[in-house]
Amino acid sequence: MAKPPNPARRSESSRQAILAATGELCSQVGYGRLTIEAIAARAGVSKKTIYRWWPSKGAVVLELLGETATIATAPPDTGDLAADLHTMLTEIVDILTRDSAGTGVISEALNDPDLARDLRERLIQPGIDAFKQRLRRAQDAGRLHPDADLDVALDLLYGPIYHRMALHLGMPGPAYLGSLITHALRALTPPTPH
Amino acid sequence: MAKPPNPARRSESSRQAILAATGELCSQVGYGRLTIEAIAARAGVSKKTIYRWWPSKGAVVLELLGETATIATAPPDTGDLAADLHTMLTEIVDILTRDSAGTGVISEALNDPDLARDLRERLIQPGIDAFKQRLRRAQDAGRLHPDADLDVALDLLYGPIYHRMALHLGMPGPAYLGSLITHALRALTPPTPH
DNA sequence: GATAAACGACACGTGTCGTGTCGTCAGGAG
DNA sequence: CTCCTGACGACACGACACGTGTCGTTTATC
């Protein structure tokens, strides 16, 4: 029934004020205590304006994350696979460590299928594609087993990060990240190189 | 100020009614829509009684999960390490797949440090201990590299499950679980067996 | 410059939260 | 067996955030 708004007439300044207010409030009070009302008040904006363009608080934070995302852009390729993986994994660890926006959206998406779809399509899947793209190059270069399953590779490399996040086991530091990468690569490399 | 209640005089029947109502409602409407008020109404109990013994909805669901937890009990040991790991991982996958209680508590704990502490102490850590206990036996039997880091092993094996849960990548089936275990074990086994 | 619609403001009903109050009832202590 | 403390069910309460509706005002497109 409610006719969809016309994006051409959308106020860009309001949009940016909303995202800015969301970021500030989220880092101040945390994602859990973040409310639409507070965002509207801080941004000097009517609640109606927020609800006109976003379905939920999670969607706003998701868009905020998307604004500053370098994730999905082309993955690093220095020739050193382990180093490149370390770079990519570190970026995720940083996002999940910096403030509560990242973990907040993930936690909300666990109970909100619509938000989950948005999250996957707009942030996760591009990251996965970039990751697999990098691994495929390594495979072509003979650095990985030719039959290696890239889904397994993804799970082995990124799994530990989300495991430790979900269960509050402490986020991995650089050294431990290196150890994880070493082990994962061992599982994906031909057993007898020599 | 609020004096702590006396557990000796606690009504066991109310407690069980609350947990039962929580389970029924959670599977009906999902964890996200579960409310303390609804639990109280369904259990025929005053809200005050719930708040007297639990600090939050998450704590109630956590206790419910603890009631039916086989997780922390002694891990299986058939002699076949891969098969035992498959059994253990399958149990977690089942819990996270069955209803929304498991993922609900995990998602809530991401934004609630107190709940996170309870979750880790009462469910996660015992499970980790049992897992490491089983792996240590495998290590003693020479099935694992003597220097293998059991924290890495934990991350490689359980990580993929939580990774796929958090990012809605689809929970692994038995076959894929087997593939993950094979790869993880390859990373933890002496490189040149022969 | 006209006009349609997005905007800020504000009010509204709803639902849930967490707490307070009160009379009742049960189960340990003596 | 009786007393008496305190947990119980019931209900009311204020606070808060939700999501929607209304109404002038403003703004950007045509």
C-alpha cells in the first residue's frame, strides 16, 4: 500500500547525517543500546525519514559498514600467499574488534532473515568472491593443490575468526593468525611436495 | 540493596514451568520474538518470579539449553578419531539447527557481556575441555603431531561451523563435515607419515 | 516558476521492560 | 504442631522505544 519513495528526491545531507549519528552513537553506547529514536534526535532528523529509507536499525548500521568497506575490493596479491591471507584476515579481525557495529549487525542478522540477506549480498558475498579469486590464482601458480576445495579453504581460514568471536574466545593476534594460516595451507597443499 | 533471594525456598515447580514455557514459545515464535511477559503468562507465573532468579531472557534460555546438554559430558572415544570428531561436530550442528534457542543465546551474548560470561563458563568451556581431552588421547596414541596446538585444532574443526552460522552460509551436512575433518587432520598430522 | 513529494515536528497507540505493592501460601525452624 | 519468614501470583505503574499518522514547510525536479 505504502507507495515507495522516490530516490531521486532523497536528501543526501539527511542520509549522511543519519549515518554519521549512527556511527557516533554506536561507538558511544554500543550496538545493543543504539535506538532509532536516538539516531533521529542526534542527526536532527525525523524518525519518519529514517523509516522511509531503512527497514530497521540493523539496515542503517549495515549501510554504514558498507560505506567504509574496503573488504570487497580486489584482494591483495603480492605473490606471497600467506602474507596476503594474513592481510585479508587481519582486516576482518579489525572490523570485528574496532567497535560494536560489525558484531552487532551479525548478531542481529542471526534473528532477522531480511537483514541476513542484505548482509550476505552486500558485504559477505563480495568478500568471499574476492577471497576465492585470490586463491584461484594461487592454485594456478601451483601453490595450492589443484583439486583443493575453495569452500573448505574459506571455512578453514575464516572459520576460526568467527568461532572465536561467537564464543568470546578472544580475537586472534597476528602471530596466532599466522599459525592458523600455516596450518590451513598445510591442509590445502599437496602432501609430498618433494 | 535488593537482598538476594533464598534458593532453599525456591519453587521448583515454577522453575520447571518457566523453562518449559520458554522452550515451547521459543520454538513457536523464535528467540527474537520471545518475551519475558509471554513466558510468565504461558507458565502461569508472575514476572517478578522470573526476574527474581534470572537477570534476562537470555539467561533463561541459557539455563534451558544447559538442562538438555549432553555436550560437556565425556567425549566419545571409539578409537576412530575422525569418526569421534564427526560425532562431536554433528552435535553442535544439530543444536544450532534444531531451533532458535542456540543461535539466539549466541547472538544475544554478542551484545551482553554478562550473558557471554555465563554462556562460556556453563556451556562452552566444558565442551572445549572435553574436546581437548579427546584430542590429547589421540596425540598420545600418535594419531596427531606431538607438538600440535590444540587451540588451533579447536579453531580449525569448530570454526567452520560458527563461520557458516554467523554468515548464513548454510550449515554443513555430514559429507562436508567429513571433508572438513579430513582437511583439519591433515594440518595436524606429521607431514611425512611414510 | 509550478508542483509534487520528501522533509522536520510532533502526537499517538502499542508492546515490553523492569520495579513496586500487597495479600496469600508454603515450608523450614523451633 | 505451630509460627513466621519470605517466595509466590496478581496487578498496577512509569519509562522507553517502536512504528505510523498528520501537517505545515521546504526543496529539487520538470
